[in-house]
Amino acid sequence: MLSLQEISDRLEIEDLLSRYSYAIDDQDWDALDQIFAADAVIDYTETGGAKGSVEQIKAWLPKALGRFPSYQHMVATRRLEIDGDTARCRSVLFNPMRYRADDGAEQVFFIGLWYRDRLVRTANGWRIAERYEEFSYAHNVPDMPPVPRLE
């Protein structure tokens, strides 16, 4: 049977992971400060993206996602292991995206991946200390230029 503390931790972490999806989809980059630990490392390189600190990723995301008029980060099916004030989580991400080419043509495509996270309990609640995107599949991906590099 789960203790009340573990129930609370699981609910707080699920909320944290949902807030990440909403922050990205709403382009609320400053909300990431309440999701990641101040010294977090975020690694999107396996899916063609950047690796960096929260501040670096916040500056990079608008450039990387600017060519997509819409996208949805749907996170589900979590495997969560809590050990005191730390936790590990692997979550499924289904990510439909709409790409707009320079000539105005649009195409919807899909990406499937896993988020592999290390989380820490802080004075301000649970935060993601490390996030790694693990690629699974892509479908109907259009020809497009590479993602901008991290500056």
C-alpha cells in the first residue's frame, strides 16, 4: 500500500510533468523555471535538438519551434521510482506537429519518444534535475532544414 507521502509525491510529479507539456505548447518559456531545477541539464540531442542549461534551452526553444504553427506534447504511461527526495521517471511522449515551409505549405507529422528524467525534491517542490529525450519513431516527417544550434 502506498503511503500518503508517496501518493502526494506521485501526484506532485505528475502535475510537474503536465506543466512541462503546457509550458512548451503554450510557449511559456519562463514557466520552465518552476519545472526544472536551477542547475538542470536538458538533453534533446537524440531527437536532433540541443543540450544545455535551463537558460540556454529557454533561449533556444523559440528558434527551434518557431517553424511549427502548432504542436502538442502528450505525456503518458509513466514508470516512476521514488527514493526519498529523488526520483527517476520514464514517460511516453506522443508529439503531433504541424510544419510550415517557407513557401507556406503545411504538413502534419508525428514523433514518438520517451522522456527519461531524474527529479529532485526542493524547498519549492519537485523539479526535473535531468531530462533526456530518447527517440522511438517518427512518421510523415517533411523535408525541412535542421534544427537551429544552441548559441
